[in-house]
Amino acid sequence: MSRALADLRGHKNIWKKDLIDGFRATIIKDEIARDVRHILLDCISEVMEGDRIGRLAEGTSLPPIFFDIESTLKKLNLLAKRETRILELNLTDLEQREQSKVLHRLYLLEIAGYTFLEGTDMISRKDLEKIREKWNISMKTEFHSSCIEASRYGATLSEAAAGVLNQRIRSEIDPELAAACLVDAALAGLGKHLTFLLKQFSDIIPIAGDFLKMCSALKHISYLYKYDEVIILENRESLEGIFRESYLRCLNLLDRLGATSSDGLKLAQGVQTIVQTYQHFAEPLKLSLEEIRGVFSRLGIDLKIDPFVRGAVCGGLNLIDEQPILDQLNSFYDPIELGDFLSGFFLIARETAQRDKTLLTALNIRISELSHSEFLEALPALRMAFTFFTPREKYKIGQNLFEIIQPPLGKLSDYENQETILRAIEFERILFETAFKYGIRTTYYEDI
């Protein structure tokens, strides 16, 4: 078979490719897809591989990007050698951060021999305490060909990497994925090549219709614009325009939200993103208080809106405009919805709930009015609502609430059932002793 292939191809002698294709045609019967290995082909490659590194023939025309990649890799000590190297990088180190940027450019261009193994997820950003990456650098026969293929995107490594992102965002209509392109640009150090990316993203914003995805995009942009202190996107001030547009689009989608079957908690987290953006960027982005107040006020009294969202917008109003929520709190006649409303409110205005005794008093009265069966219905949602507080914060709320509802000690004798009073006092004594045992400081009974 190999001889026949050589004759068919006009080869006087059997070439390596003829031999391998002959084995593939006669022995290998399994389906071999792209990039899937086969043990026989691995053995043939191992036998036929020598100990020298192949190079292109002298005089072969090469694109400028090849020389740019080669010189950049030599400069940063990233050139692949015969032995496989595992490179671990700490992005807080300036030199290693530069290495990371180049490696991300190679990764975008799919240059052979440079593989990302693991590292901090800069999309979710759940753990930014230690920002590290691990890369595999090995010599591959496809290195030169992959460099030549990358030349279709640009003449230099940075231009070509930016070209990949430009092509990716050109066909994108999802604002969340489009914002992820900006994060990739920051990781690859492409801040000087953002013009096309920002134009395309600006075109995506007006047609975006998914509130949650738009809020996710807003979080990415706010992080790159202000909070990122590691990858540090160059020319980040150019994000100001799409930052403001994204905020306004989120506000517009929230205003048109209506009744929805989506997860109420996720929607409330989207409201939280809008509130945080207004709190921290109202002045530099010239954001209008009347605009956000109008949207939140309409949603707060709309009975068709999910209780999570109503609670969140009421919490937002309380933070940015110090508006009370007592009217909205009393509008929930379904005890199950009351807990969802408080979950949304506590998500946004947790600090307010701890110190506002008027709110605690109203909440105490509202829950006290529930019948036994209604309270049992509301209990799971109420329990979830208070999971937003830490144990110390729950203790503080309990202290404030106890100060509100406790009767003066001089009036204890007015109660007819003295035995109930004494049992309650004993229970409280045991409760505070147990709290003290586990390190929770109490002062109520120190004078008794």
C-alpha cells in the first residue's frame, strides 16, 4: 500500500508520509478525529523521530509575526526547549505578569507548544487572594506552521492576538461573552488595541435583551475600570463610554422586567450590581439620581414583580435615597412572599437592617400578626432571608429587637401569670450562659 501511494504521488522512493498513510489505510480501522491520538501512530512517530530539531529551509519566506514571536519568547525566556517545562507564574510579580501576557497572546492564537493548565479564574473572580497561573511549555513540530497560520490576524504578536478577539466579538450578540473578550484582552495586555472591541461592544448594548447577562457584563466592565489591581488593563479610561451605556441598559431592562419565572435571587443580585455601580461611579459617569429613583420606585409598588426584586429595589432606594420601606413591607399579605421580599432587601441593605430600629419594630409587628399556620408557611423563606447575616450581625439584630420589645422590669408584677414570667427569665438566663460559653459576649444580665 505504501509503495502504491508513493507511485501515485510520483515519489521515486517511499516517503515517511506514504508509509504512515499506508499503515492508516491497512491496519487502523478506528475512527480518528482531529487531535485524537492512536497508539500505532504514536509508536510510528516515536520510531521515526530523531534527536534533531527540524528547521525551515534557508530562503523560505516567513511572515513578520514569526520573527516577532521568536524574539519575544527569547527576551522573556519562554522559548520552548527539548524538555517539557511547567511554568508557574505569580501575577503580582511584574516580570512574571509580562510573561503571562505573552503566554495569553500565544494561547489566543493557538500557537503549538504553549498550553494553559490551570490558574485563577478572572471571569468568575471568586478567589483573588493569590492570582497564579500554570503553563506547559514544550517543543512541538507544529510550532512554525502555527506561527505562520497566525499571520492572517496581524503582523505582530499583539496585533494578531487582538485580531482573534476582534473576530470573536464581530459575530457576538451576547453582552456577557463580549465583556469576557475585554477580560481576555486585559490578560493578554492588549489595552492599546481596544478600538474595534469597544465599538463592537457599543453596538451590542442596544440590542441586548437579557437582564442577567447585561448585569454580568456590567460587573466585568466595572472590575476592569476600577477594581483590577493585577492585570491592569492599559487605556482603561476608554471604557468609560461603554460603562455608562451598560449601566443605562441594565436600568432600562430592569424597568421593563415585568413578571418573570427566572430565579428571583439572581435578579436581585442584578439589582445589587446596578446599586453598587451608582454608589461608586455616580460622579465620574454622571449618573442621574432621578433616573434610578424613578425606576426603583415604580418596581417597588408593582405587585407583579418578583418579591426578591421588590425587596432589592426597596433596599437600593434605602441606600441611595434613604427611603423607608414600611409601606412596601405591609403590602405583602402572602406570608411566603414576605420572606422573599426581606431576602432581596437584606441582600442590598444589610447594614441598614441592623441599625434601623423602626424597620425592626415594623418587622416584629408584621410577623407577630401572622397566625400559627401563616408563620409556619413564612418560616422557610424568613430563615433564608436571615442567612445573609453573619452570627455576630444576627446577635446585634437580636439585641436591638430585644431592646424594642422587652417590658420594663417594674411592670413584671402586673402580669397575672407569675410562673410564666419566672420560666421565661430562667430560659433567658440559660440562653445567655450558653452564648457566653461559646464566646458570644452579652451584657444584659451583668447587673443581675
